[in-house]
Amino acid sequence: MSLVAVHLRIAGFVHGVSFRATMAKTASDRRVKGWVRNLPDGTVEAVLEGRESDVLKVVDWAKRGPPRATVQRVDVRHVPPRNFRDFRIES
């Protein structure tokens, strides 16, 4: 299986709306590995790694976010895979 990895930066109303927890569940359900964290500037940063079709589904989810979020922009950049073991929420 060929892995792809992307780095995301999500802007909008994305703190305090369970964005990280919901992304972690969405990624784990798709067998996508990596991490997600809040940044001090109010954005959310994430790295997603897995099969391309699964990663793209999580990226599509990130463009909407959980019900209480208002996503304004998602910057996506391809990065080298790092063979993560799981998906985690970082602080």
C-alpha cells in the first residue's frame, strides 16, 4: 500500500467546537494516521497519512468540520509520509 501525507492548516471558528476530537474519530474510522492540534492564532493544524482515498475523505471532512464549526479556509500541502502508528490529539 502506498502512503500519502498532507499537512493541513484550518482557519475559521474551529477552537472550542470539538474540532480536534471529531477529526481524530473521523481519521481513525478511515484508518488515517497522524495528529491534530490547536494553534495559538486560532487555527487548527493537522498531518494526515494513509491511503490517498482515505486521506482525501478526511480532508473533505475538514472543509466542513463538526456541526458547531465554521471553516473559512483549509490550506493543504503534501508532505513526506512518516509512518505514524496512530492518530493523536496534540496539545
